[in-house]
Amino acid sequence: MALGSAIVTLRRQVQLAVTRCLPGRYSRGTVPLVNARGAAVLMDFGGTLDADGVRWAVRFHTAYARVGGTLSLRAFEPIFRESDRALAQLPHVRRMGFRAMIDAQAALLRALLPDGDSVDTGRMAELFHAEALRTVARNRAALDSLLGCTSLAVISNFTGNLEPCLSELGIRDYFDVVTDSAIHGVTKPDPMLILHTLHALGATAQGAWIIGDNIEADIRPARALGLQTCWLAPASRPAPANCPPTARANRFTDVPAIVGCTA
């Protein structure tokens, strides 16, 4: 069967498994394994590489509260989602680096928040950015360990500028493949993003890992495809009962040991 036809068939089969969070049984032989460095490790970006399982909305809200914002997280989140949609429509977003994108989102939030004129959204962006930089810098040692034993890919629901963001953060060269949802026109949890990434790596789902902080977007579709899954989440977050990951990490620095990439 041609690769394209096999992937389309696999996508249809896996949709039902995704909805039920069933372990995958469909990956064997669909994509030729040519990866000479062993099984691949795929990982999310936002909330995974730049934070230990904490979503951007939560981290922006923390920064917002620190500069005097008064909305609860529950009230803040739908406004943040609206800023996400507006960010994706900016004409030059695909050329933005990491800091420029954060500044742009902070400016959009200033216009959308009911107290936007009374909080320092510039300082809010600085706080968010500084925390992300610290986390990425800390995670370099873990990326070094992973790079020495496997192929790496990052796969993210993003705005077409994942490559320049990774480059600005100094971590682009760790990854053999970068999969940005906006470039491909589909978003996680669509399994096509994972299938595309595996194919680009020359890897199969069997033996591969995915690291992510979102059960629905990362863990559920990967589990249905037959990947091993590592859920990155703070220790205080309850584990999902209906879609258990293969492993759990409280910090990204735990990942090399989990996937067997320690010296």
C-alpha cells in the first residue's frame, strides 16, 4: 500500500480510538523505520518545553495578577482565548520571534481586558518571558541527554512561527523535525500531525514517545496511535482516570530517565 493511502487509512482507524482513548494497534508497518538512532521522542512546546506542565493562559494570568489585574482565572481564560485567535490573524505573526509574540499577545490582552488600561501589560509580558527563559535554560541539559540517544521532534498547536521562536530561544538545533499546526492547517488532537512528524523522522509509532502537558491534545491521540506517552504536569494535578499515560513527569528534567536516555 502506498504511504499516503496507508496514512489516510490509519487516520480513519485511529479517530475512533482517539475518542475512546484506546491503545493503538495500527502503526506496525505503515511507515518504514529508517531512523538509525532508535525510537523517536516527540514533544509539545508551550507548557512543556517552556514550563512544567502549566498552560500559557495560566502563566499569563499569574503575571497579570502580579501587575495588579483583578480578574479571576476563570474570567481571564475566555479573554485569553480571544487574544489567541486575534494573535493568529496578525499579518506578520509568522515572522515573529518568541519575545515579539509575547509582546503582541500582551498588547492584544490590554485591549480586551476590562482593566487593561490600569495594568502594566508590558511588565506582564516581561514576567512571562523571563520565567519561560529560565525554564528553557534549565531544560537544556535534558535536551542534551535526549539528543545523544534519539531523534527529537517538537509538535505544537502554534501560529506559524514556531521555528523562529525556537531559534530565538536557542533550541531549534535540537530538533530533527518541527511541526507547527498553522503550517499544516490542522491542530492537535488531529492524529495527522503526529503521523506527519513520525514520517518526517523516518520512525514508527511503535517504541516512540510523546511528551506533553495536555491529555486531550497530546496524550489521547498519541496513545491511540500506539506511542508511549509521558504526561507533564505539576504534582498537585490529579491524574486522569479515563486516559492514563504511560508515565508522568512533574518536571521536564525527569524526561530523559523516563524514556531511557540517561548515561
